[in-house]
Amino acid sequence: MPRLLAVGHVTWDRLQDQQVLGGSVSYATLAARKLGWDAAALTSAGPDFDPARDVADVTVFRAGSGATTRFVNAYGAGGVRQQILSARADAIDFGRLPEEWRDPDVLLLGGVAAEIPPRAAQLFQAAVVGANAQGWLRAFDPDGTVYPLDWKDPAADLAGVHVLFLSEHDLPNARERCRELLSVVPVIALTRGWRGLYLMTRDGEQEIAGLPRPEVDPTGAGDVFAATFLMRYHETGDLAAAAAFAACAASCVVEGIAATTLGDRDEIERRLEQRDRMYEEGEWEE
């Protein structure tokens, strides 16, 4: 049975003088495989992306493109990321997807460069649907510099989405904006880096603690968080438990470059115990 399907561009990222595979769909599907889930990506990429080499054990439905999306990433104070888009693949071709993958257990819309059209979630019959906000909140100068974009039509973009994921850096006054966005999506996870997240529903909000770890590269942490949250929520039906699990999964990926330090279930469970013990013993302070 299809389990997790991630939709969006794979990317090549220039980071700390290295070229590494990136994009929400890469992190999400590789994280799913670490947890023992079958995973697939629906993407658009150029010939420099080789699924068998770059995302082994992940099923890839790819539309050929003249280029693979490419970013140059740099991080400033407070974890704020500066990006330059140096190449962009074509928009996602939903006709590439076989019918048997249109009803996955989990669907993640992981756009990075406005490649996913409005109401995309309604093309599927997924049990749990999540979306990363970042792909709808970016625009690009002629030189490729990425700058924030006001969200023009979230109601259309998020039609059929159950859980929205975004970082506190994605929107000005992000917490207040999230409360407004609850009119179009029932659950929002507003991530705050090592500090954890605000888990927001129409009934209220709950602060979920993270697990502070030595940070080598924060790229992909939000994508791993989103994928593992959705998977764990599908497994348990418990939003808070899913958020805590996902926060500990994200703590693994920041310890290495790109997706080199993804955690398996045993490691994430070990970190959950460590996180809980830190609180019980009063060792955690923001």
C-alpha cells in the first residue's frame, strides 16, 4: 500500500562549500525510509538528478526538466536563512503519478519555488495531508535573490490540507498570522528551531519543547519535522505526541550536513526519553 508521497522540487543546494541534495521531498522521503515506511516523490528535475544514486530506496515519479532547482544557502544570526535561486525546474506534472499512488496514507506538499498549483491536495485521497508553507512565501529577484512574499491566496493553496507547517521566520508576526490561517486549515505547527514549536488548533495552542543539540546545518530540519509529524500522527492519532516525536527527529538532522544524520525509530525514541528527562530534572531552559 502506498504510504508517504511527497510532492515538490528536489534541489541541489550549495551549502558550506558543498553541493548537497535538498528540497522538502528529499528530506521527507529519506526520513520516511528511516522509519520503515515506503515513500515516493513526485518531482521535476534535470538530468543531474539520478534517483537511484541520490535517493536510493525511494520511488521517484519525475518529469524531465532543463534544469534542477538550485539554491545557495547561507545562515545569519538567529538562524535566518539567506538564499539565492540559481536555477529552477519546471512546475510539477501531476499526470506523471500512477493511480495507485493517489491515495497514500500521508501526503506532503513540499514546494520550494512556487511549483505546486492551488488545490493540489484535492487531486488525492490521502488519509493525512500536510503542507510546508515556504513554497508559497518566496519570490525571486532577477539575480535570483530570494525575498519574502505575502501569501496571496492561502485558502486556495491549502484546500484539502489538514496540517500546515511553517517556521517562525517564514512570516512577519508569524504567531498572529498563524491564528488567522486557522480559518483555512485546522492544525498548524509553527516551528521555533531548537526551542520546539507552537502546536495550534482552532481550540487553542500548546507549546511543545524541542531537544537542543549542537547544530552543524539546520537545512532540512523543518522538512524532516513535517514528514515525521504526519507519519507519527497517522500511526497514533495524537497531535502532541506526533509533534514531540517530530521535534526529536529534527534534532537528529541538524547535527550533520544535509540528510547525513537522519535518525531511525530507536534513535528518535531515545531522544524523546532524553528530552523528557531534561524537563523532569529542570535542565532545559530557553
